[in-house]
Amino acid sequence: MSEKTILIIEDEEDILALIHYNLTKDGYRVMGTASGEEGLEAALRNRPDLILLDLMLPGLNGIEVCRKLKAAPDTASIPIIMVTAKGEEPDIVAGLEMGADDYLTKPFSIRVLSARVKAVLRRPRAEMAPDRDQAAIHIHELIIHPGRKEVLAEGEPVDLTFTEFHVLHYLASRPGWVFTRYQIVNAVRGEDYSVTDRAVDVQIVGLRKKLGRYGKYIETVRGVGYRFRD
Ligand code: CA
């Protein structure tokens, strides 16, 4: 397998050095840049396999960098992990809705960093996803069958509403990914127009209840949204 390239955009020297050192040790080719402008340029020039993007940058901030990366055809499909400080949840939500793949909150452990990077690099890129939409999902003790709109928990059918089914299917089709309420609404809209931002929470409560002990796989990510545990 060819060496994966990771671009870091981080203005704090110590953190940049720490991430750079550890990812290099993990066997990646690592590039470090200290500003949004430099980072954008490096991304366009080098087309890395993954970008670690600090959100609090002087000048062009991380959200702007994310927007520009996702808007440019050459960089749109490069996965982005945002690096944020506590209390930046609105930015995390904005970034995820703009197409960022994941985020890390400072301070984070090197072990967590390594695991997230590995997980994101392993994920199929978004444009490769369509054929998964109709295949049954086998995860933990659950089988989610989109064609039949059926969920089995250890072989036993779970009685879900149409909307609950779609919310569950959407989350479980990308385990480990965090989705904002807005993304969930968008994904299930067209099936049921009555779904609003707040109503997503209600759907989740109903889903967890009906899934019983499997409900724990739907995790709340405080201030951000929901994730199906991988
Ligand atoms: Ca910073």
C-alpha cells in the first residue's frame, strides 16, 4: 500500500510538532502548515489523503478553509478532521454540515488521534457510497434492511415508524460518523416532511426506546448531533 499523505493546518507550534511527530511515527507522510492560506495552497498543490484542520487560525479561519476546500473540485473529496477547542460546538456543527468528516477536541490523546486518523482513512469516500444505500446493514446484533424497511435485533423484528427507520438507517449506514440534526433532517426529508430539527431528538428518543438494549448504539454527541457506534 502506498504511503498516505496527511496535511496539518495548525498555528500552535507545539501542537503542530506533536501531531507531526506522532503521525510520522505511524508511517504517514506528513506536511505541516501554520496558516489557513498556506494550508489551502498546500492542499491544492499536494492533494493529501487527509487534512487535519485547526479551527482557530489567525487570518483565514478553519471554517473558511473548510468551505474553500469543499468548494474546490480538486480538494472536495479529501477527508477533513477538524481540531477544535472545547466550547466550539457551533463551529463543529458548521464544519460537519460543510462536509468535514470528523473532529477532535483539544486536549486529545495521541492514541485517540491515531485511531481517528486511521478510521477516517479507512472510510470509503463519499462518492463511492451510493451502492451501499440498498444493501442490508449488519452491525452489532442488528440487521437493517432498507428494501424491506425492516430491522431485526438478534433475529427479532423491531417495530419502527417510517421516519424512525430512516433515521436509524441513515446513522447506521456510516457508523462512527457524527451527524448534525440538520444533516439528519435533510437525509430523511422527502420521506416525511414533518421532520424538523427538534423532532430529530424526539425520533431518537423513540428509536432508543424501541431498540431497548440496542438503543445504546445511538450515541448523543453533546452540542453536535448523533452517531451510531462503530
Ligand atoms: Ca489555533
